[in-house]
Amino acid sequence: MDSTKLVVGTPDTFDGLLAAPAEQLVVVYFWGPQCPNCEVFARDLPDLLEALPKNVTLVKTNAYEYPELARRFALFGIPGFVLFKGGTKLGMMRQYYGREYWQAVIDEKAAEGPPAQG
């Protein structure tokens, strides 16, 4: 597993991680223990990390341990994925629909240019 592509997000590090350079796609992965769908994603995670484009970082954040971070994004179920580029929120995936779908969304967003500032 590539540890440079997976970092843990906490209240102390969260905003700094989102402020990555504009070409970097940051995917915040909200999860929790004893979450069956989170376990499905976790089983796929090693393969997904291997396939991530170079400009993607996955920020793993425990929604139960840090509920204030999950509430910032109106997250009511996990797993949930919030995508950022240049500190700008691009969108969300509110559940895990499987490897192919997840990878297609990540690849598409990673290939897009930085969001327009305005």
C-alpha cells in the first residue's frame, strides 16, 4: 500500500490537507469502525491505491471520532467521499458503488484542470 497516497485527517491536519496545490486532487474518505460498507471499501483499498493517478491523495478521516468534520459536509452516512482541488470542493460520492465506478470518478476528476477561481 502506498503510504504517500493515504494520509489520516484529524481536526489539526484537515484544513491543511485540503489546501493542497491546485493540480492535486484530494479525496476525503469518511469512514467508521463496524461499518459494513466501509469494510467493503477497505478490502478494495489496496488495489485502488495502486491505481490512483500520481496527483491524487486520499485523506482517511474517522467520522465517529471526528463528527465535527463529517458535519461540515452534511454527511449522514458512511463511507462518504468529498473531492477537492486547490481547496475547492468539486463534489461528493455519498457511498461506495464499487471499484469501477469509484475509480472512474477519481480518474475523471484527477484529469480535470484546477477549478476556476472566482
